[in-house]
Amino acid sequence: MTDSRSGTNGPGVAWDEVAWDEMVLVGRVSRTHGIRGHVVVSPETDFAEERFRAGAVLWTRRDATMAPVTIASARFGGARPIVAFDGCTTADEAQRFAGLELRIPEGALQPLAPGTYYHHQLLGCMVETISGTAVGVVTRVDGGSAGSLLVVAGGGGGEVLIPLTSIICVEIDIAARRIRVAPPEGLLELNETKRRRA
């Protein structure tokens, strides 16, 4: 990741937009929890226990200013971690984190097995059929590791849902920002029609 900081290296340092955009979203602070400075996090990662463990460093941004935060303690209430940040000990202090995104540098990501990808790597990829027909651009990925769908913005203004399976997504070239698909007959039209009716 390009380090394009300005100012000093302390907390509250101003980073430019490119540096923030190059970081990877791993969660969002949903709300405060209790009176001792804890917050509930909605994770955006399959590695929540690793990302939200005590001692982990995450980045936040408010008013174009980025700052690192260190997790002092963490526990899981269902699927969502409840964490406390260093120096945050009251509900009022925790409130300032409500709604903020939590990100990490891309270089801090765990390596994945061949044939698996982080969602952010798929965003912006052009999708085309194996015959070369353009389908659209991936705008988001729904679902988790158990079963994901590519949400593709089509040229007609609608969206097409494409299962992220090796049988359908036969070639994923992250470097070229291209995904080639071999969908069963009628799948693309059916999924786009359902989206438009909804």
C-alpha cells in the first residue's frame, strides 16, 4: 500500500483519500454497549476472531482524519464482537465511535487458499461470458464463505446475481480485473428479471 501520509505519525494524523480507500473494511461500529466504553461491531470479515482480538490495531476515519485504535478487550455476543478500545472507558467516549468503519491495511490480510478471494478484490471486476458477451461490473458480493453471490450492475440499469462457484465463474483474473462466467442457460436473464420485479 502506498504510504501517503501528511503530518506526523501520531494518532489523528491526516491521510489522503487514496490511502483510506486502499485499506480494507473489516467491520463497522454499530452502537455502544453498557457503561464501560464497549461497542458492538458488525463484522465484514470471515476472520472476526482474529481481527477483533485484544491487541489488534484497526483504523478509523472521522472528518477526513484517520487514526489507529487498539482493541483492549473483546468478547463475542453471538456473531457480533463486543470490544473496548484503549483509552475508552465510558459510554460517552464510546459514542464517538458509533457508525465508524474499521479498516486494516491490505498487507495485513491473511493469505487465502488458491481459488478463494477477498470480497474487495472482486469489486470493480468486469464480468463477461466465455463467449465474450459483457454482463457488467461487480458492485458488491453478498453472502459469506458458505455461499456468495456476485451482484453485477448490468448495462440496462438492473442487477444480475451470479453464484460465486467454480462451475459458473470459470476464470477469475484479479490482476486483469476480469471474471469469465459460464452460466446455465437462462440464469442471467432469470436473476435480472427477479431483481427488476423486486
